[in-house]
Amino acid sequence: MKNVVEEILRREYERLVPSVDDFCGCDLCRDDVMVYALNRLPPHYVSQPKGEILTTVEMEGYQERTHIQVILLEGFRRVRMEPRPDHPG
């Protein structure tokens, strides 16, 4: 069983992070952005490869991808503006 949303978020994160100015990108910041986004998107669990393919195709449409990108960009902004007190940078 897997949450397809998490995999799509990881791909979109990697696609967007180079274009985000002044974002650290360390593992801690990456995880904070991912948690922010995952908590704002409904999960889509699948148990078979066929379900994963269908859900991925559905979620990678223009409107869905744009929604995911907006949530990730807000996560980048929040993490950049409010870093953890224990952040190494």
C-alpha cells in the first residue's frame, strides 16, 4: 500500500526547488516542506500497480499539478520565513 500523493509531491519538489530563491534545501527543510504539503492534500492510497498508474495519471493533470505546486510553494515560503530553531544554517 502506498500514498501516490507523496511520490508526486517528491517529484514536484525536485522540479521546483532550483527555482526557489534563498531556500536552504537541506534534508530538514525538505522534510518540513513535504510535511506541510502532505497535511494539506488528501491522500490517495493504492495497493496495486494498476491503481498507482491510474491515480498518477489523474493527479498529474494540469489543474491538479498546479494545485500541488501552489501548496509546495507556500511550504517553501513558510519554511524559509520560519526556520526551525535547531536548523543548522
